Amino acid sequence: MERDDKFNGVIAANKYQEVLGKTPKAYDLLGHVYWWFEDTDTAIDYARQALQLACGLPEEERKKDKDVINRIKNNLAFYFAEKQIEKDRALSYVGEILNEVSQANELYLACLDTAGYVYTKFASKNEDFDKAIKYLQTVLEMEPQSKDAQQHLIEAYEKKKAFRKGESSA
């Protein structure tokens, strides 16, 4: 990415935050902008702040903003997978979301994709790869044109193949 693109993206996200104030949605957007520009550590920091703000809302607002909270959790799980940190928390977040949202909710597919990505990134046995592939294939059955799920599925198969090759040479 060009330096000017990153600068403009961060400026735009900060302006968005100024307009919205210190809201979970504003901090989530800031986190996503930093992730987009490959600063995952800062993305995680903003996403954590977004989740903290969301959890501090009165119960009525938390219920109303449940999709925002779930989107923040999904983003955090994805960022954790990218950094290969906090596996249990990442899996907990995607599990919570999948139990709460209906299949009609657009977040459902995003979360299935994230679950597959988490299992791929943290895979330490064949069963992990099998879970990743199952999640990602489900996304593609429901939304065949999903480029993210296609790419994540390719990655899962490639990593599984390398893993099995490593097992057989051990």
C-alpha cells in the first residue's frame, strides 16, 4: 500500500470517529482500517476497545447493537488468527456468534469463514484441518462466489497437504 493511501484511510476513519464519537462502531472501523493496511496489532487494540465500549453499554443498547458486538468479536477472532494468538478466545467468539445469529444474517457466513480461518491458522492435527475445510465448504455451498472463503479453503488444503507430508517424513 502507498503511504498516502494508508494516511488517507486513517484520516477518514478518525473523522468517522469524530462524527460518531467514542462508539463501538467507530472503534471497530478504526481497527478494520488498520487491519486493511496490515497493522494487525493496532487493529487488535482498536477492536478490543470497541468490544470494551460495547460491553459497557446499558443492557438495552447491547441487545439493540448485538450485530455490531458480534461483528467486533468476529473481527477480533480473525485478527487473532492472523497473529496466531489467543486461539481459545478466537474459537469462543466464533462459537458464540454462530449460536446467536440466524443463517439468514450476513454475519453468519462471515463467521463461518472466520471459524475456518482460525482452525487453519492454529491447526496442529488433521482434525483441525478437517474442521477448517468443513466450515469453508459450508460458506461456499451457501455463497459460491465468496472470494475470501475460496482463498481460505485453498490455504487450508495447502497447509493440510504440507502437514501430512511433514507427518509422513517424520
